[in-house]
Amino acid sequence: MEHLTNKMIEQQVPKKFVESTGGNIDQKVPRRVELSSEQKEIISNTTLVIPDNDGEAHLVIEIAKKLGLDVRVSSQAWGARLDQELKENPNVLSDSKKTILVFEMPSKEQEEKLRQQWLSIEIIDHHQYQDDDRSKEESSLEQFLQKLNLNDKQLQDLGLDPKFVKGIAINDKSYIYGLRQAGYSDEEIKKIREFDVRAQLKDDYDKIARRNEELYNTRIIRGDVVVLSSREGDNNSIACDKIVLDNPEKVPQILDLRQNNKGEIVFIYFSGPSEIVRKLKQECSPSFGGSEKTEKVSDFAGWIKPTQKQIEKIKQILNLE
């Protein structure tokens, strides 16, 4: 993010990432922030465990660090889980505070184990998982700000542009469509989207951007569906953004069929009108998807290692047979 304040943060954030978000996050040491006694108590008694895997999470991490919150950052990408983190990093919660905020790292079993250790576990999430519905109307960023009761003045004192912060939250729960509805300009939307994608890709951004140009240029339009044929390990965010920005008057249906080197489909991602995604969720059991509790014109769902039956059903629903 743009307003990082110490050497540790500066080392973690690629220079081009910082340059791309200028004006939204102040790199200088923030001005003094006046906090209430309640806010100070929450900060002093809370540990945040969070993966640094997208713009929303990255912004939360920087806000938390600026406030002096105890932050334990996971290196897990999308799909991060608390049980996996503790398996790979057993000491991640050593000497934690009494209250632990778990940010988008689902694991009901592990959470219960921690509660049995007399820890207070609070979940910050808004996604629907295959085995756990944690969808909420508020984005995770909004939930975090509500937890700490941070207002716009305090965000400004931390060196943040409140409109940009709000845009990151809107983007995470309702993407480009939500930003358009909220009155953000195309230029503002592009900055928010680039911030989010750069936070996901970090130093790989430029290389993946070139690959996304290939995906965009080789897209196939079949009826109402834009089909991307990506490879295992690809990230299609930039190509999807371009397709959506190309179509301001409608919600395009985007289907990414990701194959391994044997030609097997190992991952499927679909974004499109909410009613279509709702049907896919009901009939095709996705591994993850957007919130069911947020009113929006578009939604998304994804399948990790989809079965042949799921693949056939998805194609049937999208009229691709």
C-alpha cells in the first residue's frame, strides 16, 4: 500500500506497487491519531492473523500495523486456512493476545481448539466456502474498521484516503460493478483494481500482466460466454478486468477453464450475473464463491479439482454443450 511507514513494510512492498497507488496511501510517518480508550483497549488486547493475498487484506495489514495492533501475517495465497497455517507455522499464535481476529482463514475445527484454550476467536470473513457459509453483507475490510470503530478522520490521520479505502471494500464484495454503482470513475476503478491485483501478484505483476494480455487476445466468445483457456498456475484477474471494462452496458459471463500440462481441467472460475452464479452454486457445489448476503448484479464461483460431472453440469447451465 501507499502509505507504509517503516523499513520492514517498505522491504515487503514492491516499488512499482507503491508507485501505482500514489495519493491513496501516504508513505510518510502518519500524524498523531487520537484514539478513544475503547479503541486503545481493543488494540492492546487483540492479535490479528491474516494472509497478505489481496488488496483488501493488504490494506487491513497496513492499517493494523499503523495502529500498533499485534499482526501475524500468513504467506498463504487465496484459499488460506488457519489449520494449514498452524501446521506450517506452529508458532504463529505464540504469545498472542486474548482476542484473536481470524481474517479470511476458515477452519471451524481449529477455531474450536483455540476456544478450548480459553482464547476469544472472532471471525472476519464474507465468503461462502464449500463446507462453511461465512457470507455477510459487509466486506472483511468493513468488518475490521467496525471492530476498531475507525472513522474517516482517523483514516486520514493514518495517511489514508477514505474514499480509496471505501473503494477497496466495495471492490472486494461487488467488484467493478459495485464501484460503478457507487459513482467511482473509470480512472478511480482502474487504480483500485490495479492496487488489488498488485497486492495479489506482488513482484510477478508485470510478467502476469503480459500473460493476461495473451489470455485476453485468445479469448473465445461462445454465445453469451467469454471463455479463457488458461494454464495451471495462471492468474486471470487483469484479463477479466479488461473484459468487464470493455462492456459497461452489461455483465459479461466469463468462464476460465484452467488446464494442467496433461490437458486436464484442474480449476474453473466463473463470473457473471448473480442469477446465473446462484444456479451454479445450487447445482454444481463450488469450492468457493462470493457472498450470498450482498445485493449485487454480478457474482463469482470457483471449483478446485472439479469432477467430470461438475464440468459437464457447468457447461450445460451455461449452454456450452
